[in-house]
Amino acid sequence: MGFVSDYKKCLFQFLIYIITAQKKYYKKTTLQDADVQLELLRLFNDLSYDMRFIDEKRYQLISERLNEIGRLLGGWIKSQKETSTTNGK
């Protein structure tokens, strides 16, 4: 498989984790999997820039968006941890 194909698979897998977490009652493991996938997306973005597939402007734009997604995901994970501690889980 090629680099772009792997990058797309990583992105789609991230989306699958997010959709799955929305539908599950117990979300913690799925959200952790999504967090790992997000790190892989960051790595793909870095490699894309390093290999000159994208320019600096696009790299920065994607990085900013991935960071924002990371903040949102981190908040979601934190809220699930708080929920599980208040429910005695």
C-alpha cells in the first residue's frame, strides 16, 4: 500500500472510533483507541511535510486542526473518567 492510502485508512479508522464511541454506553476504551489513532494522524502529517508532500502552510493548518480535535477528544476522555468515578466504576 502507498503512503496516501495508509493515511486515508488511518483517518477513516479514527472516524470509526469516534462514531463507535458515540454509540457505546462504555466509551473509555474506544476513546483511548481514537486517541492513539489521532497520534498516528499527527505522525502522518509530520511525515507528509518531511517528505514534501505538503507545504508548510497546509502542514500548519492540518496541525492546528489535529490539535483542536485532540483538545476535544481529551475533554471527552476526561468527562468519561469523571463519570466513571462518580458511578463507582
